[in-house]
Amino acid sequence: MSFTVSIQPEDFDLSTEVAALRAADPGVGAVCSFVGTVREFDPKTSQANQANQVSSLTPFNDSIISLELEHYPGMTESSILKMMDQARVRFGINAARVVHRIGVLKPMDQIVLVAVSAAHRGTSFQACEYLMDYLKTQAPFWKKEQTVQGQARWVDARVSDDVAMAKWNK
């Protein structure tokens, strides 16, 4: 079993990461992965527009031009590894990899990878979602958005992220 965390400024390659996850593990029946990217716009604005069924291909007034991520080296990796161990116990997964980028990222840049292997797809999907919900709400990262208007704002976990994480505590 292999559980690895990489916090890095460099981009990652999904196929390379999945190949490393699957290597030397004949018990792998399923691999589930999630890749998150930096969005160009504020999701709150997007959700409001989606609720009102408004469609637009142009950037919103609060378009994001960059997202800066910081972490506390050592503490962040340790925290994520503990959550991966909880996922191993809870779901019986074979292995997991988390790659999370730090530094200044632009819209459409990859920001995070969660990949999970298990004997069966159901547990792989569940564990991947569980780990992503944890990363969005509890992992020690600090995120600052920079807007087109020159405004910088720190980003907190969204209510929808907290609700998603809460379902695992039932």
C-alpha cells in the first residue's frame, strides 16, 4: 500500500500519477481520480447565475486573474496523510495519492489531484470524494484570489463544502 502527498509549485501529469498509484499492486480493481482547476470567476456569482438560468461566455465583473496558495510545510502533509489513513480504514482502499499545488496559479491551471485505488469502484469513488471534501474544508492551505479590479481576498471554505464534509460525520 502506498499513500503519498506532494505539495509542489510544479504542475502534475494525471497519467504519470495514476501509473505510480497502480504500480506493483495486483489488487487494484478500480482507480478513481479527481483533478481540480482554478476557475476564472467567483463560484458564488456563477451559482447565482446558474440558479437564474443565465448563461454567459464572458467573464464576470469579479473575474479571478490568479489564485495564490500557501501552506505550512510538514504540518500540511502530515494532516493530509492522517486523513488518507482514515480513508484507508473507513473504505478499505489500497492506495491514494494527493498532489496539491502552491504558489500563484492562473485560471485553468491544475490545482489538486486526488487519486485512489481499491479493489472495487464504489469504495474508490467514495474515498476520492471523502478526501476531496477534507481538502476543501480542513486541510491547512491558505488561498488568496486576485481579481481583475486589483482586489485581493482570502478564500474560506464555502458553505456547500462544509455541508459536503458534514455528511461523512453521520
